[in-house]
Amino acid sequence: MSSLKDELLKLDLTNIANGAAVELFGHAMGEVLENILDENRSATEARKVTLTFEIKANKERNMAIICVQAKTQLAPVEATSGTMFFRQEKGRPVAYSHNIHQPSLFDNKGSVVSIGAADKAARNYE
């Protein structure tokens, strides 16, 4: 016949807060894996998962409340760069995503524009 002491579960990582620590760790690791697989983030930067346990005992020191929290430190989205072109229009600076002095090979509909028409359109911006 087993005693009550034998039937009690000793505290370990799998049963803290009814298994919350393991569940929180699993969720955090999912975030880490998604972050690693995101091609907009560094593949080699280290990620971190931190489990924090806060334990607060009662005055009698016969029980305590234990809170568990998971935090992740993920790789940020990598910086990217592009170009912008600018000029003065009516005395004010204006920025463009494309060089306004370079003729476009396509119109707004995606059709190829003849070199002469593209050159004429570029001159009209000046």
C-alpha cells in the first residue's frame, strides 16, 4: 500500500503551473523557428528564449505561488536600401523613386514604349 507522500508529484519542469512552463517554451520556440525561416531576417544572428520563474512564499513558508513567463529575443527585419532621385519643382524639393531623366521602357499598363516616346516623356518632366 502506497502512502500519500508517494502519490504526490514532486515539482519539476513538466508540472510547474500545470505544465505551463513546457507549453510556454514550446510557443516561444515556435516564434524562434518562424523568425529563423523568415528570409527578411538574418539567418545567423542568435535568438534567445528565456523562461523566468517568480516564486513568492507565504508567511508560514509552507507554500508558494510560482509564476512562469517566457520571453524571446528575435532577429529584427534586416535593413534594406534603395535609391531616390530629387529635384526642385516650383522652388520645393520633390523626390522620385526612379530617375526622371532616364526614359522608361514601359508605360503605366506594362506595354513596351518606343525609345522616342520614352525620351519625349522624360523631357516633359523637366
